Amino acid sequence: MKLSVELTLTPLKDDYIPTIKAFIKSIRNTDFTVLENPLSTQLYGEYDQVMNFLIPKIKTVFEKEDAVILQLKLVKGDRSKYEPDF
């Protein structure tokens, strides 16, 4: 089953940029389709592979940071080629 994931990481500290950059770099070099924009990062692939990949990445950033929010949106299917039709 295909999965589309949108991730938004929000470290709750003044010097938040290095944490965000490190997290994004940790998920860039994969076999998954990864799209980035100023507000979020999207990851597309097979459900089990994506979830098994993300679990340790999330744990690592949570262990390193005292206060951090990670917002996830999960959509069944591969929405990487989405284009508005309106």
C-alpha cells in the first residue's frame, strides 16, 4: 500500500534551524520520493517501509531535543504527482 506523509518539525527553542536542517538531511538520501518546501517535507513510498524508516528518525530527534513538535499528515496513496484540476 502506498503512503504519502507530510512532516512539519517545530523545535521549541530560539536556535531551531540546525535541528530542522539535520532532520531534513536525515530523510533526504533514501529510495523514497522526498519533496521539500518552506513549510514542510513530504515523503512518499510503501507504507511499511516509510513507517519503519520514520520511527527511528523521530525517536532520534525527540531524544536530542527537550521540547519539539512533529506534525504528521498521513494520506493513503501516492500523492506525489498531485496537480490541482480547478
